[in-house]
Amino acid sequence: MKSKQNFHIIWAIAILIIAFTALYLVIGQGFFSHSDYDSYTRQAAAWHSGQANLPEFVPWLEIARYEGQYFISFPPFPSVVQFALYPIFGMDVPDNLINTLFAVGALVLIFFTFVRNKFSGVTAAVLALLFVLGSNVFYLSVTGWVWFSAQVQGFFFSALCVYLLFSKKKVAWYFAFLSLGIAFACRPFQIVYFPLALYLLYRNISEGRGAVKTLAACIKYVLPLVLVGAAVAVYNYIRFESFIEFGHNYLPEFASEPQFSLKYIGTNFMEILKLPRIIDGELMPPMFNGTLFFLVNPVYILLVVSMIRQKFGAKQLIYLLCLIAHMLLMLSHKTMGGWQFGSRYLVDMIPFMAVMIMGDRTLARRSLDDKMPILPIALAAVGIIINLYGAAWFYTIA
């Protein structure tokens, strides 16, 4: 059984690596190259100098100005990775390759999450490819641009959280909430899935106990998340004298308009419904603020089908509330990610979809009966074709 699983994960990884290699070659990017949008490298360099602020303003990066000093305006965790590598590479940390490796790691985690939940190796491999190569995660993980590094690492640690929550080893549950904390320190909105993670933990340890005793037993496992959140809050305070400020409110673009507002929701929702157009015989995706989200991330279609197939209970309700909260927060932001291919903000929701798709016992039974997972295969094929094209298109015009 394990040899079959190993075979399936190997060919899935091989497909992903071939796709990355081809794209690196097409866009002329070296495997150990360093990106120009290197906010996290600069922050790591500042840490090595004992500073939280940057020594100078960098005009092509989103730099926050506060009380005459310059700061990176993003959550800090990706700089921790760069901090570890800075003594070796200096300012030439291979951040493009780092981001690519996080995507490969996410594919492996998603594969073993489904295998752990009784899906066949072939179905798990197809689903892993759908989640990564068949979504906007692929193009985001080609480069180490600051925005993309945060998203891909947030994706990886969210996937790790899900994987660990389905472990039978209690020590894994500590690391699950540590992973959720790190995902938060990459993409703060990932914290909206805390109720879902807590529910899964509660279910793991209930064993006939009363609700109060079970919740009390959950506290120690959640402490790593609390510690990461506290560390991030303190770092924010050191920089901006606010526990909840990451720096974006001190960017020029938010000087006259708020970063978040309910008035943005309607307009932003229409942005993620835009379709590509054919111009002079060439397929041209929208270049700004989004594309039809389930076209470029077809895993959303599988999510809907899987939820229709399963009984609606507490887990499904909690997940939907988390997803709706995430969507509303995202849509209330002033922009939907600016210049991009696809709908990159919609990538953040994908890792926790695994919890719902694993509840699709029709899909699970078909995979164990050695029946080919027709819908995931079709969606993965469409997603891979679209995202290979989109990534090549985006980086050749970048």
C-alpha cells in the first residue's frame, strides 16, 4: 500500500517540478536568482543589524513611513525564513526558489492529508495537483515577490495545520496551532479559521467528556497560536505603537481612503467575476484586481459539489461561517491584489477546503473502489492548462 502511495506522490511532484522548470526557462529566471521585490530580504538584513526599520526608502516597494522612519508594511514571518538564510547568501537569498519549494511542500502535505483520510493514492495526487498546480498558487510560487511569498507561505502553513489536525498523535495538535499562528503571521485573515481548527481539535479529544472539560483540555494545544500572535503584536507595537498595525495604513495609497470599508464589497465582488477576452486572436486575461475566481481556481467548483453531497452538520456550519467571514474581509479591502493573473486573494481560502472535500464520502468511496475521480481529474486538467498559460502570460509581460 505504501509503495503505491509513494508512486503517486512521486509522479505528482514530478509533474509540478517539470511545470516549474519549464516556466523558469520560459521567463529566463535562474533557479538561484533573487527577486527585485525583496521586502522580506531587506527586513531580514535590518534584523541582522539590530533594527526593525529599514536604512533607506525603496521606491518600488510598499514601504510604510512612520515618524520619519521606513518599515516593511507586511506581516513578518517570511522574513524569519530569510533571516536564517541571510548569513549564507546575504542580499542574494534565492527567494524565488524558496517560494517554489514551499509550493512543492504544500502539494506533499495536501496529498498525505487526503491519504490519511482514506482516499486512494491516485485521487490524493489529483487533488493535490488541483490545489497547487491547478490554481493560482502555481503562478504565485514562481517568484519570491513580497506579496507572493506571504501568500504561498501562508498557504503552506495553513495546509500544514490541516494535515496535523488529522493526526492521531497529540503532540501534532500543538504544532497544528503553531502552524495556524505562522499562517496568520503571513496572511492575517487566516486566523478566521481558528473556530474550525478548534472544532476539529475538540472532536479529537472529546472522548465522551463534557463540553466544559473538553474545551478546558483544548487550551494547552492552542497556546502556540497565542504565543505567535503575541509576538506579532509586540513587533507591530515596536514599529507602529499599535498591536494590530502591520503598516499598510501608513502607505500613501491609504492616506485619503480607508484600507477597509463595506463600500468596497460590491465593486470588488464584480472584479472577481471578470472574464478573459480575445484581443487580436490572443486570449487576454484581465490584468488588474481579479478574474472569474472559479475559472482560475476550479477547486471552488469541487468544494461546492462536495458540500452538496454531504450531510450538513456542525462542521459544515462552522466552515461556512469561517469562509463567509474570510470572503467579506477580503472583499472589504480597497484593492483585490492589484496587477496579477487570476484572483490571487482567493488562493488564501483553498487549504481549509480540504476539510470539506474530505467529507465527500462519495468521492472517497469511488477512490477506494479504484474508480477514477472523474470530476477532480477534469477540474485539475482545466486548472493546470489555465494556470500554465496564465503564469507564462503574466511573467512574460511583467
